[in-house]
Amino acid sequence: MEKYVCDACGYVYDPALGDEAAGIKPGTAFKDLPDDWICPLCGMGKDHFEQV
């Protein structure tokens, strides 16, 4: 699965790790994140992420 980077702060969403603090289980693809998911570091929305 592809990783995505936040263009505001550089946080990398890694599907293998998920986002435990937000209740996102490991193995969750970026496209399957809820529409209201935000970057855990800076609070930007999914539209500020690009595939790396």
C-alpha cells in the first residue's frame, strides 16, 4: 500500500501502521480513511496529502 505525505508538515501516513490515536487500524489504505480524518500533527485534511 502506498504512503501519503502531508504537504503542510511532512507527516507520512503509512497504511501498515494506521493511526492508532484516531482509531485507524493498521492495514487501512489512505483511500479508506474517513473523509473527516485529519493529520495527527498539524490538523490538515486529507486533501493536503500526496502519494509518495
